[in-house]
Amino acid sequence: MKPAIDMRKVERKLGDRQMAFDFSRPRGSITAILGPSGSGKSTLLNLIAGFLAPDRGQVLIDGTDVSHLPPGERGVSMVFQDNNLFAHLDIATNIGLGLDPALKLDGTQKDRVAASLERVGLAGYEKRLPGTLSGGERQRVALARAFARARPVLLLDEPFDGLGPGLAADMISLMLEIRADVDATVMMVTHDPREAESAADQVLFIDQGRIAADGPMSGFFERSDLPALSAYLRGRPEA
Amino acid sequence: MTTAHLTRAEARAAGFGGVAAIALVGLGIAVPVAALLVLGADTPPDFSVDAYLWRITRFTLWQAALSTALSILFAIPLARALARRPRFPGRIWILRLFAVPLGLPPLVAALGLLSVWGNNGFINRMLGEIFGTAPLSIYGLSGILIAHVFFNLPLAARLMLMGLERQPQEYWKNAAILGMGGWTVFRLIEWPAVARPAAGAAGLVFMLCVTSFTLVLILGGGPGATTLEVAIFQALRFDFDPPRAIWLAVIQIVLTSLALLLLRLIGGEDERSQLLAIGNDRLDATGRLGKSLDIVLIAAGAAFVFAPMAATLVSGLSADFSRLIFRPALWQAIATSLGIAASAAVLSILVALLLIRARFAAPDRPTAGKLAVDTLAGATGSLVLLVPPVVMGAGWFLLLRGGRSSMLAPLAIIVTINAMMALPFVMRVLETAYRAVLNRNGRLALSLGVTGWNRIRRVDLPALARPLRAALAFAMALSLGDLGAIALFGNEDLATLPWLLYQSMGSYRTTDAAGLALILGVLCVTLMIIADRSPAETRENRR
């Protein structure tokens, strides 16, 4: 079977840092992207999403080279830490945009908006404005949109940061359910090891623009062969 | 402010200062207005001038409405193009260029516009090559509109660009990942972001155009294209018809009151932010056609704003400076202008500081008196918008019966009028800064016992150095470029640079005029550069 995400010797220079990524992920996998700040975690997501073009190499999604496709045509949904919803548009519109970017929704699409809200436990919120929702509810709407879009790849950029541990755990289980419903492949940037452990089955550890480790989640934090990892988890000895 | 940042003695002193400042502003504005109203009540309306008043009023409103509509209409696509192209080389220079008209003397701009759009101007020569005639006349309504758009399009575009750049980066990323097209992005994201600043800008532009004097004086003229301001000036200086001037002034005050009310209703809080050299990355704006259209729009906007300035520079440099600098009148005018500008700027800043301090001194136990001072001090800043310089001048002119008997009174009046003109801008610059300083240092100073004069000298003023410099430079630029006040009182003994320039234009000494315009323009633009809170050169790399 073709990998769902296939980064083939992708290189990109940002400022004076050379980033290089080469890995693939099977369909349905959930990968936590870990690493110190500034190591290139978000750059990796931006390369997959199409916000950044690679200098060299190819990005393949479900076997198709999408390197030259705009973000909207890559089959990707994305949830950011903040501002996932347009604050001046109501919830139904915010989700509807995910189904038809020109917002010409037919009856079945409207039903899907309602169903997606119900899926995340916010039935009846269609006419509310994002500002009247709590931070956790807003992130649930963002997940509802990803659910309604049902794209093969779901990118999460520290989406549960700042929600508090209990709420973040709820959101992770919701995300896992949605992932299973739409059979998506998930790449998730986080800086919380516990979050990574509870959500992901695989890890990419990024350090200085490169993949320092690529392996299964279980037992990853016990590894002692990675100086960058122990520095990341426990602080550098000399610091 | 919830907690006191001033001691009780300081608060009392600040209160007295505020009362003094309000009294001073009152003297500057209320006296001439009262004079106009009293004299107006004594003068029964002459029904033979009724049609004339009506026509002038109608034209004033009509040109202001058209100017506003055109400025805003062109500013929307221009601001959008600038927002969609956040990193092309030279972007920062275009943003800086767009800040220049705000401080450019209208007279200088009018001269530049004449050499670009006038009968022998660049545009008409080009059109003449094609069509055989010069099809465009800059005199009359079309000229007034071009000039008003020249001044206000960049202002409106900057305000709207701020609105667009306040939108979070994720909006544009979302638009890209959801595959929203250009029109949908405009309808659902850009237009809602631009609508509020557009409404605020429209109110401001309308206000400025209703009270526009110099541009209409130079480019309008004739009974068909005269505004109230210009008609007041003509009534006093050419026809010596005080009753007519009084009626015109009263109508003008009514109009500005209504406009200001409108501005209050639609404006709301104006949030100003800094424009940065590099804007937000626009991951949604990738279409090739859209990109080319953006470049064309930006180039056209920049050319429209830059051409008159370049023309002023070119024709100014060809002036006979060797002769010009030996005219004693020039040096006298420069000295007078700088003297007036410096005095007006200092007066304006002093009044503003007193008003601002009084506003901050009214916290914990507000008495009726304190509340009144607070309200009045807050209103004073915009009160001066009600009474445009020519109207203020007209009141004093009538009170002093032309003011020819002495030199000092007209000088004092010009300084006062110029100071009042600058007051809203000075207040805006200083109030935010002072608030920040008090919030940051207020309680620390109290706890250290650094209070009273020591605090003003050691803490407040040094912390305010930058905004004070900006306010001083901007107020000076405004005063230096003003023709409104001097137009009523100017004569061979009392001449400022704009007055001298106006005289040269009137007597068709065009090369002298070009040279004077260059000197005046360079002075004002230099001051503006000092004052400009210019776009920061860099921004941290946000990804």
C-alpha cells in the first residue's frame, strides 16, 4: 500500500537554516512531532500543507505528487492553536467554508454541517459567533470542520495548547474518534510529552531542521541514545 | 484608570492646569465664534444673498461627498493589493510615501498637481498627443477632486491596510487550505476587516474636505467651484462684506458640527497600529492574474502620489535660487514662518499636556468639578475641529477690524489658530504615550516619593521624549504649511512662506513660486520624517 504521507528528500532553506526531511507515514497513523522550539516542527507542517514550497524533493499524499499544488487542493485539513475560526462569521459559515470555499452549500452539505456539530457535541450552535464560545468549544468546532471535510491528512499545530490538561485529554480522544471516522493520517506538533504519549503511535523528533529520531511512540521517552532528546526532556546539563 | 497614579497635591495642580488650558482654548475658539454668532444675530439675513449661500453650501457638501467617495473607492483595492503583496522590495518606501501628503503643505501640493494635471501638465500633454486636445481641466470640480484624492487616498489606504494586517495569520492560512478564491476571501475576510477603518476614514476625509481651504482657493475659484471657507475669505479680503462672511461662517460651523456628529456615530474607537515593512504572509494570494493586478494597482497608486511631489522637486530645482536667496522677503518669511510654527507647536503641546494631565487627575473620588474638567478636557481636542482656521480667523478678523493697526495681535492670533489646528493630532500622539508612561511608572514614582515637579522633570518628560518630538515636528509642519490663518491677516509686513508663495503664484512669478514651494515642501517633509512613526524595518520571522 502506498504511504499516506511521503516526504522524499525534501529540503528547504529558511533564513540561514537548512531543513531536510525524508520519511513516510502509513494511512491511519498518528505521529507526534516533537523537538525544541525553533527546530523546524512547524516548518515541516507548512511544507506538507503547502504554505512553503520545497527547494528540493517531493511531497506525496496518497501516492500523488502534490509539491506544486496549492494548499486547498492537497487533501489536507489543519487545526492551529488559535484563530481557526473567522471571528465575524457564525459557526455554520465557518464549517460550511470547509465544504465549499465559495459557500454555495446544497441541502446535503448543510446537513453535514449540522451532523459535524453534533459529532463534537455542539448541536444547535450554527448561528453562534466564535466569540461567544469558550476556547475549548472553538477548537471543537475546528475539529468539526475537519470531520466534515474528511480529508486524508489532518495536520495539528499545537491545537490543544492552553486548554488545561483535562480539556486537552477530552479533545485528544475526540480527535482520535474523528480520525477513525474519516480514516485520516495525523501529524501533530506538540511540546507536551504526555499529550504525545496519549495520542500518537509514532514519533518524529526534530532537532536543528533535521529528523533526529523516527520511531514508535512506545518506549520513546526512555531512549537514552539521543543526547538531543535528553536535553529536550531534562534540560542541557551545562545550561 | 482604576488606581491613582498621582498624589492629591499633584491631582489638584493638574486640575488647575486643565482649567487654565480649557480657558485658553476657550479664548482661542469661543471668542471668535461668539463674535460671529453675536454679529450674525445682529445682521438680518439678506435674502438677495440667499441663493448664493445655498449654492456655496451645496457645492461644499457635494465636492466633499465626491472626494470622500473617490478616495475610499480607490483606497480599498489599493490597500488590498498592498496587503496581498507583503514583501516586494520597496514596499516600505511606498508606505512611507503614503504618509507624506499628511504633512505636505496644500499649497505646495496644489502646485505639484498643477504641473502634473494642469493644462500644460504631463498628463494633458500625453493625452494631447493622442487626442489632439488637452481634454482635462484641473480648474474647477475635477481639480478639487484630484487634489482631495491625492491627500486622502494614501491616508485611507494606510488606515485600511492596518485593518487588514490586524487579521491573524491563521485567517490567510485557513483561506488557503480551504481553497477560498479571491472573491470569497474579499467578501468574507477582507471586506469585514476593511469596512470599519473605511467608515472611520470616510468620516475623517469628509471632515477634511468640508473644511478644505487652500486647495479650493487655488484649484477651484469662480462662483461655480467655491466652498464656504474660500467664500468667507473672499467676502472678508476682497469684497469686505462682513455680513456675508458671518453667515457663511455660521453655516460652516453648522456643517462641521453635523459632520463631527456623523464621525462620532460611525467612527467609534480608532485603533491605530504600526504598519510594518513586511506584512503578514498571504498564503491565499497566489493566483498569477491577481498578483499582476496587485502590482499594477500598487504602481498606479504610487505614481499618482509620487508624481506631484516629483514635479515640485523638478520645477523647484530649475528655479533661480541665486536670485531668490537675495530677496530679503524670503528670509523674512522663513523667519516669520519658523517663529510662528515653533510658537504654535509649543503652545499646542503645552495645552495638550495640561489637558491630558487634568484627565488623568480625576480618578478615585470624582466630584462634579473634576468630572466637568475631565469631560471638557476630552472634548477640547475635537472641539477645534468644529471651527476651521478660516472661520476662527474670520471671527478675530471682524473683532479686530482687519487687524492692521498692530503687528502683535495678528501674530498672536495666527499662532493661536495654528496651535488649535494641531491640537487634535498632538493630543492623539501624547495621550496614548502619557497613559502608557503613567501606567508603567506611576506607582513606582509614588512609592519612591518622586512627585510633583521632580516627577514631571525626571520621569514623565524624559519618558515622553520621543512622542514629544513627534508632536512638535508634526505641529510645526502643519503650521508651516498653513495658508488659512495667514490668508486673512497677511500683508507685505506680515508674510509667511505660504503667503509669499501664494503671492508669487498670484502675480505669475512661476519660477519663484516653484523655488518657494520646494523650500517649503522640503522643510515640511523633513519635519514629517522626524515625526513619522515610520514602519519598523524588521519583524521577527513568524511561522
